[in-house]
Amino acid sequence: MLRPVVVGVDGSPESLAAADWAATEALRRGLPLRLVHAWEGLPSDASSLPELEAPRHRAGRLLRAAMDRLDERHPQVRLSAEQIARPAPDALVTAGAEGELLVLGSRAFSGLGGFMAGSVALTTVAHATRPVILVRAGRSAEDDHLPREDRHPSARTPYRDVVVGVDLAHPCDEVLAFAFESAALRCAPLRVVHSWHVPYAQGAAVARMSAVAGQAAEQGLDGMLRPWREKHPTVRIRELVENGRPAQMLQDASQEACLVVVGRRVRPARLGTHTGPVAHAVMHHARCPVAVVPHE
């Protein structure tokens, strides 16, 4: 049985942008699309009081409107929908665990060029067991593609790069597998970003240590990517290895990307929302959709 692409919808512009992105991704992967709307109300059989039934009816209307919109925009997608009377993070984590991936909307920052992940998205990402993609409001299909020669937007030109951040000290196959698959599905180049830094030093030692650290980073990245090049020979890889801050490098790379992929280490013993500093910064400030992939 095929796992669906799952998308959370609440009628907001950001959730509708997420639904459009999810529909395109479902078609790309040959998967069904499942819409989920969570509301903190009573189950349908809990009460017959009209005032307690109203939230459920509103949820139903919202889902029907979202399905009608997707039917019109993406008629080839196999759709299903479900309203869940549970807190949104719990409902989304549970629904996402049954899917191939989970797609959520994120509100755009005003004037800062990125987006912010609200409390629902942050909590969901921190507890999800499947990849979660965050899509900001206002994102269109043309944004994922290179402009035409006349600089006009187009959805028919090649895709922009898929970007993935890697850490040589903590390699994780799940993140690279998702990034390579995403690039292959789009026939897009994969830009692999790795940052390195040198300890504090003085004088001529700085340049010498920087040269050694940079060379070691390039060799380490080449070794990490070698088996993935063999698995995905058609994916063009562009390596970016620099002395810098990983979050800032990924944010800069997102300016011209169609997707940024970052990892989140699973820490089952810890409470609260923990996504890691790099993933947290990228979630808030990247210009394109962000995929957060959980890994051990």
C-alpha cells in the first residue's frame, strides 16, 4: 500500500500554498495526497448540542473547500481528507507517521524575505518521525524553476538546485537519501553544503591551519559522497565547502534553491521542541521550502 503525501490545512494562505506544493510532490512521486485538518473539539458522537457541533461543521466545510481547490488545480491527484478532533501537533505527527512525508505551511516574515515557523509547525517538526516540509505563503510553482532567458518566471524551465547541509562529524544516510531522491525526481542539481572552521590561532598559523582544515573538509566530503554518486549517477553534485557558519551558508544557498534539506537528530529522552540550532535557523529564514529529515 502506497504511503500518501500528508498536508495539514487550516484555510490560511500558508496552508493553501503547502497544499499546492504537496499536490505537485504527490504527482511527482506517484502517491496519493491526504488532507488533514485538526481541531480541538469533541468527536462527532460525543454530543448533539448545536453549539458543540459547529466547530466540526466548520472543519468539514474547510476541508471540502480545500479539496475543491485542489481538484481544480491538480485534477490528476488522488485525494482524501480527514478531520481530527485532537490538538494540531498531535494530529499532524500521527497522520505524518502514516505518510511518506508531511507538508505544512509557514507564515511569511514581513520584509525579511524568509518565513517563520509557528508553534504548531515547530512542535510538529520536533516530534515527527517522517520528513516534514515547510512551505511559506506566496510560494508559486515558478519560484522553484530557473527564470527564462528573458528573466520572466516559468514553471517549464529546469529546476533550481536542491540544497542539503551535511556534517562530516555526524553523517546521516536519511538526510542524504532524501536530498538525492528529491534532486533526482526534479532532474535538479544537488548542492551539498559543508562548513568548517579552525581553532583560534595567531599570525601565520591561521593561514596554515585554514589550508589544512579546508583540504581535510574537501577530502572528507568527497569520501562521504562517493557511494551516493554511484547510487545516483544522473544527479549533478555541486559541492560548497567553506569556512563559515552552517546556518548562514544554507540560508544564502536557499536564495537560489527550490528546496533545502536539513537533518534533525531524534532525541526521544528529551522533552519540548528541539530541532537543533542549524535546522531551527534555516526553518525561520530560508527563502524556499525546507525539508527537515529526522535521523538517529
